Amino acid sequence: MPQHDHRQGQGDPIDEVSRLLASASEPMNPMILLDGPPLSGISRAMYEGLQRTLPHARFAPFTAPDLALAAVQPDFTSRFSGGGRYVILLDGLTPADLVLLGSAVLDKTLPHAMVLASVDSAWRDRLLADTSPATAPARTVLLEYAHRIKVPFALTARERNYLREKGYPVSKGLAESFVGGENLVRHYRRAARSTPDGHLLVQAAIDVRRCGIHRPLTEDELYRLWCSRTDHDNSQPLFERALHWASTVPGGASTGLLYRAAGGTSPHWRVLAYAAGADDGNHGHKPRPLGTREWNEVAQQLPESGDQYDLGIAAHLHGRSDTATTALTQAARAADAGHPAAEAAETALHRLRSATG
């Protein structure tokens, strides 16, 4: 297993990404991991660093579960046979993704491609604070594989001046100012009284993310999640109005609380991660409890094995052992035979049971 210095960028994150990309050498490519809170500018640092250093790099389109599945296929190396440098972008890793990557996936990937990834600081902190062998592969990724770049949230004097010159409001962070994150959080919180159906829809989508599932959600999934929090008859028209409100861009913002994935081209929906962070208590906001009802709701409405795996690892990190055990059991049983996520779920489940046995 390759050993890397655990580097924390002290300067501009884009400069740090560029430096690490430029210093990459075979036979083992680096994994570069940016961590920070939502809307700290992580995605911008990733893409601008790549454009500056490797503008002609080939992108291998994977999610972490897709990469894990591809890595066990006999034709895996042929995916990187086109010449040039390959880069795999993994933006917004879940705790379960990190466990999966640490289960031999990076060993098979890094000889062929660089991995440029990001993680929310809150999840990273929970993983490093955990001592369970169930999440040990994730800590191996964080401490031994990854060159870490910490992306600060606070604005520098230069960034404040830049925002003023461009006519943007100067708020708490750079990317947050561009998006209007604080305005969106106020819009969301005020809707608890003014637009309760829309507020409940956004709240339900936020809780999916807080339970460790970061993928976009289908409209049908949003509808089921919303219905579980309401008692309306003939609810489809009310849901459509709630979704319209949640996806409308309010004043002082550049996005809705819910927005189409893939730059607006996908039929699936993402929820603003910054609003999820606010409900977790980020940046001085009052945290909203994530209780048994919310965990059960997500578990019931998103029964697919990959979601159950994500949910199980996140539940463990929140100290919800019963939910973790149930979800990981379902993930291990329901996943396709031989899928790495199923094997990771089964291994995590075995380690959890051994620790309490």
C-alpha cells in the first residue's frame, strides 16, 4: 500500500491542486482530496486546478460505486488505454464511498488514473473520530492515500474586494456569496409558516443527504418522501406546487433549494448542500435534530441496496447502531451477487457485530 504524506494546503486551494497534479508521477498516481463545508468553493478549485495544469486530461466518468464495480472487471485496465493522463472526479463523497474506496479499489485504480475527490468536512471529522473497524478502510483513505487540501470557508480580503467589484453581495464565503447561500437558508426557514408544503419537501430532501445519501433524487422519490410527512388527500397537485416553489430561484440567489442535477440537464433533483449544513448547525445556524423518525423514513422510502449501504455507514457514525445494522443487512442481501458494495456492507456488518459480541 502506498504511503503518502498527509499534506494540508496552506495557500490557495487552486494552487495546491495544480501543484499536486503537476508533481504526479508514475507508477502510482495521487489521490487528491479536498475537504471543506458546502459552498466553500471545492468544485471550483477542482476544475480550475485541472484546467490550469492538465487541460487535455481524459476524464473517466465514475461514481465511487461504479468505480468499485468496474475495478473488479477483467477489462478494467482497457478503460485507460487511450494515451494521455486520466483523471477520475469524485465530487461529494459519502462516508460509505470512502469505506468502499479503501477496500482495495484505490490499489487497482491509482496505477492507471489520478483521483481528484472531495468530502464534506463534517463527514471527514466523524470518520476520523470513529474507532470502529467497520469504517477503518475510510480512515486508511483519509490518512494514508489522500493528499488532503483543506478548503477554507472564510473570505480573504482579496476575495471580498473581488465580490464587491463584481457586484456580488459579500456574505460568509466565496462560493456561498455567488450562490446566495444565506438568502436561500432564510428563504427555506421562513417557508415553515408561509409555504409549509414546500418547506416539508426541502426538509425531506435535506434529511436524505444528512443520512448519508448524496445522489440526485427522482421526482417519484421526492413525492414519496414528501407524502410521508403530510396527510393531504389528492396530494399530487399540492406536491407539484411544492416542487415548483422549492425549485424557484428567490431574490438574492442564483439557484433554487432544489435544482436539476448535471447542470440542469438531468430529470433528477439535488438539494442545496449548504441548507443541509445549516440544519446540521454549520456557520452559527441552529441545528435541527435528526431523529429516529427521519432515519426510519429515509430507510423505508429508499430501499435500494446502494442507498441502504450509504445509510448504514452514516447511521453508524451517528451512533444509531440498530439502524446501521438493519440497513447494512439489507444492503448485503439485496445487492447483486459479487457487487463490491454488497461485500463492503457485509464486511462492515461483520465488524460491527464482532465489536459488540
